Amino acid sequence: MVDIFGTLGPSCEAEDTLYEMFKEGMTGIRINLSHVMLADCTDKIKRVKRAAERAGVIPKILIDLQGPELRIGDLESPIVLREESTYLLKNSNCVTTEKSLDNTSIPVDRKIIEALRVDAQILLDDGKIKAQVISCDGKSAQLKILRGEILHSRKSIAIEGITIDMPALTEADHENIAIASSLGITGVMQPFVRSSEDLKYLRSVIEGDLKIYAKIENRAGIENLESFFPYADEIIIARGDLGNSMPLWELPKVQKEISRICRENNKPFMVVTQMLSSMEHSKVPTRAEVSDIYNAVCDGASSVMVTGETAIGEYPVDVIRYLSRTANSM
């Protein structure tokens, strides 16, 4: 039986909706802590548990930590980044709370600004947005948008070919881990695992019997994969940021290779990201999407997960129906 994970969000927070999702085959749910603290999710977790009990399911509840993933700061409002337009990256510690008059400033961590060079390529929001640095002075950077889209607060940012050293866990991560067991959380997703030391450190601060899910999202994770096995209960092939770390056409081969290594070492693994992306706005998936799900399970995936499809999509129950029935149609 393949585990079927949805992601909690505005579209599926109602208890009746969660109940229908569990009835359709959902066995667990992810809580994304990139935008919220776990303490603020207490009522939502209670609804998840009640809905699961009604459906006769003992749910797996996972928290996805902030970890070392790079993200932009908080925006006053979403920004429409138009191709060929220019925007300014600014040190988030220097950005005021007042809304920019021209809405063209994007706050980021100081380390990102300091790492930038002219002509560097930047990917935002899992690569939906692409930009090029046209000037930088160590305090701010001017970007030219090469591929535009609407940018929301706290979305991911990556610099092609540049790695920025960040701590494995943030202060918020420590706070969230400290209360996880008491709220009934069953597993912790560690983003951007780079070495076994990241997982050893996570294990040292975990209280209770929480399982560790190691997210493979960069080349360091690929190269060190087998060293994670003694410290991770499950590997996650997180194709969003993983796809940003290489030409996109290389991603299927890398997914297959990670799957093979996990399978040969009897290590459970999960496949996630854009499995049913079209269903954020469509009640029916594409043929390519259901084939992707089936192939992931054929390769040995023990779990599959959707993210925005249930968190903000229009048809969360239908998403789980297609995900579950396809994954378990072997």
C-alpha cells in the first residue's frame, strides 16, 4: 500500500473536506512551516485528527521545516514580475515595513546579496521566475526578469551555480520541533539535506519517536545520498528545488537513479512536486501526470505527495482521488 500525502492549506482546512480526502485514500498530510509556526496550527491539527478518525484512518502528520532553504522575505503585497522589467533585491534587514512606492523591491537575506555577481542567474518560486543580475554592490542587486510570473512572500530563491552555507535548522525550526511530539506530529521533513551531519544534528534535537524524512533538493544531496540511510527513515525526491539545481531535462534520469539506489538499499522513498499540478485549476489531470504517478510507484516509491494541489487548489478531494487510485492501481 502506497502512502498518499496531501498538504494542508486554505483549500482543505475544513474538517469535512479533510474527511472526504481521507475517505478517498489519503493516509497523511504535510504542514508547511515556511510561512507559519507550528504553535499556530493547533486547531488545524485537531481537525485533521478528527477527520481521520471519522474515516477510520490513523494519519501520518509531517512538518516540513524551513531548514537551509533560501527564501525571499515578506512582501507588502504580491509583485507581478514582468519580462524585461527590472527589480531590486535588497537586504531584508534594511527594508522598511512601509510599502515601496513602485513595488519593485524584493527583500532577501544579506548572505544572498553578498554572494551575487553580475550575470548570475536567479530562480524564484521553484524556477517559475528567472532573472539575471545586471548590477550589484554587495548591498543590493538590480535584476532583469527573463521569465515573469506573480511573486508572493516567502517563496524560494536559488542562484545557479552558487551554494550559500546556511545552518541546517533555523530558530523557528527549533521551536517547532520542541512541541511537535506533544501535538501528535509523526514525522519531520528536513529540507536541502547536504550531508549526514544535517541529519545527525536533527536527530539530536528531536524529542520523542519522530521519523526523519530527508529531502533531496541539491547536488550535494545526490552525491551523499547513501550516507543518509542510517539517519533517515525515508528519502524524499523533492523535484521542485532539485530541478533548479540542474538542466530540467536531466531531472527524470536523476529521479530514476535515486529511486534505484533507495530500492537496492531497501530504503523507503517518496516522490513529490507537480504530480497533479494542472489540478490546481482543473478537475481532471493530464495523461502525463497520471503516468508520472504510476511510474514513480513502479520505480518503488513507498509514498507520493501533492503540495499546492490540495493546499490552494480548487479540487483537493478530486486530487487525492486521482493520486490514490493511480498510485494503487498496480
